[in-house]
Amino acid sequence: MSKYIFKKAIENMELKNINFFGPISFNKYISENNLANVRTAQNISIDSYEKLQDDLKTRNIMVLRLGRSEDNSGTKFILVKVKNIKDYFIFDEEIFDKKGITYLPTRSIRELFAYQVFGFLSESSYVNLSVASGLMSRALNLDEYNVPLTPCSGKSTFSFEFYPHSQYKNNILYHDNGQVEIDGVLVAERNGKTTVFILEAKSDKSHKSLAKHKLVYSVLSIAPNIPKDMEIVPVYIKVFKEVDGIHYHIVECELPDPRQTTIAIDELKVKKYSHLVLPNLILFNKKSDEV
């Protein structure tokens, strides 16, 4: 990531005493400011507090991707100054417990055997394992009889609108045909009601937070295709492989229904937290390295 790449943008905001810079094409911005060898994704695709540049953090400024620019010159972005930059993130240390509860799978060894074949599992495989084993059902209090074996995942381009922050409800932002990757969509019964769970999974110990827009963008991308009688529930999943097993930190969130009203990113709130451990003896006959 290029250090101080947003220096000119910040100077512009401070000189004019404004709370926004952009939207503007990232390629246009680096060209106008003679910045070379700068990668778009590293600088404007911020998925954790740790990845946000220090000069933005100290000024309570967030950077958001807004899809394709009007002149098709690349991805556009906006800088937003708020009262507290932490409104844009979920912080693990504020939620996670160190000690989890052991969970014994409801599925047979035959059904879970495929997960034993690989010495390393991807984030999507960890999510699939949590669903296949019944662990996800336990964490989300699903009706056991109607839980699919695997969630759906994918990425595509989507357009939607939202407020950058609840303090700016007069400023609608438009995400235009930008790529959004959705780690998982799980449709299951809870309390007899069909519910759509939208999943965002991480297994990186170096980052101890999640940018809320990662979940919000996923929700906004597919919400128009979900029947209004189905509840939408965003879920943040953090997975660690430890000596005693696979630790699942599952954070159920809540968000105003985007099919009913325009929402702000910071309106995503933590509702419920579970820490369940799938013991090594269930799947593995030898110690594996940490994720």
C-alpha cells in the first residue's frame, strides 16, 4: 500500500473545510497528482481497520469504493470524514471470548470425511464445514430439520445506493456496477421462518477487525432479489485453527431492511456472538499448523 497517497485529497478537504472528497476515479486521482506504481485495490478496498492508512485514521476519514466511474476509467472512490472512524468497523477484541464451547457434529464421519483430506482449508471450506457439521445451525439457532449442506457463494458486479454514515442522511452515495464478492448465502428456517443469512468469513490473525461495508455491500447487492417476507441477517465469521481444534467466532449482526429504506453503513450493529470449537479429534488425527 502506498503511504500518504491521499495527502492531496486530505489537504483539499481541510483547505475547503469539507467532509467529502469525491466521488472520483482512482486512476484519474493518481494521474492528476503524479502518483506512479499505485494499485487500486490495495488503497481503496479496505476490509479491516488495520488496512486503513494512518493519515486517514487520525483524521477520522474513511475511504469507500463506489464501483465503476462514469467515464469507464476505472474504479471510483470517496473519502468521508466522520466524528469517529471506528463507527465503520467491527473490532474482534470488543466481542470475542478466548474460551469457546466444544461442539460435537450432528453429521456422520462419512459426511465430513472430505474435510479431512486436505491439510489446509480455504475460508469458504471452513464456512462449508461449519454448516455441514451443524455448528452454524447451533450458533444461529436454526431449525435443524431444514439446513442445507453448503451455502452459496460468488462474485459479480452490482449497483445500489446507501448513506455513507448516519450523520449524513442527506447525502446518498451510488455504487455503480462495481464488483462485490459474497462469501456465503445460507437460506434456512429459524423459528419456522425462512431467513437469508449473508456471510463474511475471515481467517487472518493479523487483522483483528472487519470493515462494516464488507457485509453491508453484500446485503445491498442481493437484497432486491430476496422476497420481502424473508428476513436478511448479516453474519461475520472469524475462524482460527488451534491445537485443540477449529475455533469459530460467529457474530450475528442486524441492519435496517434495505428493501424498506435507504441504510447507512454504520447502522450495521452486533446482535449476538457465539464461540464454538470443533475438536481436532473429530476430523484430524494429527496436529495441523495454524491458519
